[in-house]
Amino acid sequence: MAVTIALLFALTQAEPQGSPDQRLQWKLSQAFEQTGAIDASLIADAKSSPSFGTRYVALLVQIKDALGSRGRHECTYQKIVGMGTAGGPPGAAEHLRALATSFKAAVYCHDCKEGKVVCGQCQGRKRTEVKCLFCEGKGRVGAPGAVDKTAVTMKCRNCDGKAVFRDVRCPGCSGSGVNDCPSCLGSPWHDRACTVKECRGGRVPCPQCKGKGKVEVTCPTCQGRGRVNAPGGVNPGEVTQRCNDCDSRGTLKDKAPCPSCDGSAIGIGWTKCEACRGDGPKAAVATLGSVFETEPCAACGGKGWPVEGKAVACGKCLGLGVRIKPATAPQRILD
């Protein structure tokens, strides 16, 4: 709040004379030089401005703000692409295209395609070979009643002794052939405010109930096995029958409130994200210099507003005092 008040105070000091739109452009040029929060009303007023200079300076302010806040990258890119060139100098369209290309090159993930990478388990084929979990991929299990179950074995009935299941839907990617990119977590514009993919505004699903708010209760009769000793069995554990209390599921039908998040102030099924809680703003994905470079405007000597006390912007730098050179095409400078 203090930063915003200080910025507004600076913008209102010694405001030059001119039309409302000229003064708006002057305020935006001052905002471009400042650090900290940007007055959103200035950006809102610039949207309907008939002046190319006002809209252009507002766009640069938004680029700077997006990089500083580590967010809204895709939205900012669309604003660059969609900015009209009406009233602009020759070459304005080429300059904006170069600026858009430079911005995307700086903030878009280079390690994936639209946030996805090929699944390492199936190599993108969507189907793969899966080891039998019952016999741990051995094809054989310990024989019932054997003292040493590693010495006396029998064929695994689950996989019929084959040890693996072939051509099954890949569990690593759920049969899609791709997974979220580990670099951008599936968001190629790097718009996530937290490094934890599941984080939503500082909240993550409760690890105990997986965000459901309820947990399963282990059946006390069968201790979660789903089966109980058969009456009259000589050796307990060898002759069993299904547990009627849980219908052989191992858990009771009625779930209990999750003890970890029940009554949580941030919502049942959620807990605070430890990764981003209290860490403050995240580091910017890219610097302003990776999008465009600047050089002092020779036409106005870097002043931007050469006429003292009047809101008349330099026609070459549009009041910025510097010329903007897109990083990917520095020759595409506004003329």
C-alpha cells in the first residue's frame, strides 16, 4: 500500500499541461520508469485511447509488470499481438510482431511442447509392459504352507506365471503418451505462482484424504485384508472366507471425516502449501532485457518530454526517453 501511495504521489507531482490523453501518456511514461505496483486505472484508461503513443507506452508498462509479478504472461503476449497500429509510425506492425516474438521467446518453456513431454515409461506409445505386482515380476510365489517360501514356490495365478502383462494401458501417462513438463508443470507460459502443480492460491489437497475431506476406515474385523479365518480351520490364515462386515473390501462403507483437514480454516480437503507459504514473490522467469533493449533517444536527448511544463511527447521515443529494440530483431525499432 505504501509503495502504491508513493507512486501515485510521484505521478501527480508537477503534472504538465495538456489534453487528458497527453497527460495520461505522461503518467504512463513515468510509471514505466518506476518500480513497484502499477496503478491499474492508468492501464484501463489507455485501452480506449485514440493515441498510438498512449497505448504503446501502456503496453510496455504491462510487459514490465508481467515480468516483475511472474504471471499473466500469456495474457500479456495476446495484448502485444492484438494491439492496433492505428495512428502509429511506419513499421509499427513489424515492431510489435518482433516485440511479441521476443516476449514469447523469453517466457515460454523451451523444454516441452505446449506443456507436455513424451512419457518416459511408454516412450509415447500409450501402451507398455507392466510388471505383475502380486509376484513382483518373478512369475512365481511362495507355496501355501511352506516354511521357506523362497525355496518352495508355485506359479503365480495372477499373471499365470508370465511375470508381466504385455500391451496394457500405460499407467505412467494414463494411456495418453505424454506427461506434464517437469520444467513448467504443464503451464508453458510459466504463469504458475508456485512450483507445486496442485497449489491453488497457497492451498494444496490434503495428502491424507487427497482433497476429498473423508478417509476410509479399515475394517476392524478383517484388519483390512477383506478375508477372515474360516470357522474350524486347522491352520489360521490358510483357510479363509470373505469378510461380511466390509463385503471383502477391507474398508468400511461409511467414511470418516479426515483428521488432518476436518475443521480446517482454509477448507475441508485442503491444507496450506508449504512451498509458497511465506516465501514472498517468486523470482521472475525473464528479465526486461531479454524482451527488449533500450538506447537513449537522440531526438530529445533522453528527456522524453522536451517542452518544459507541457505534455508534448517526443515523436521518436513517445515520451519514454529511450528507443525500444526487440531482443530477437533489434533492427525493428519504431521510426
